[in-house]
Amino acid sequence: MANAGYRYGLFQHTIVAMELVTAQGDVVVATGDNEHRDLFYNVPWSHGTLAFLVSVTLRMVPAKPWVRLQYQVR
């Protein structure tokens, strides 16, 4: 499975919630079904112009037992 994007979507499709700092300095938590849902759906495409992303809550994608992850420092 070289590219799992067809199955799980883009990175932003795994996001459950985003903690954001708005231009007014307010810290808000945006989800797909709260009063900040407009930020939730538009921040991934805004290139940082709508709010500053502080943290995200992600839905994890399961890995098969034979998948090996290797980290290399260059």
C-alpha cells in the first residue's frame, strides 16, 4: 500500500479537533460540529492566514503488523 490517501484521505481528514489562535488573540478549539466549524474546514487550505495552529487531535490510522518504520538522520 504505497499511498493510503485513497483510503484515509488527506492529512486534514484525520484531524478531529484543532486548537487555534485567531487574529484577535482568542484561543479556540475548532471541530467539525461546533461553533468554529468554519475554521475547522478552512484552516487546512488557508496557508496560515486565518489562524495560528497550536495543536491538533488526530484519528490514528492502524498499521499492519508487517509495516516497519525506520527513522534516518541525514
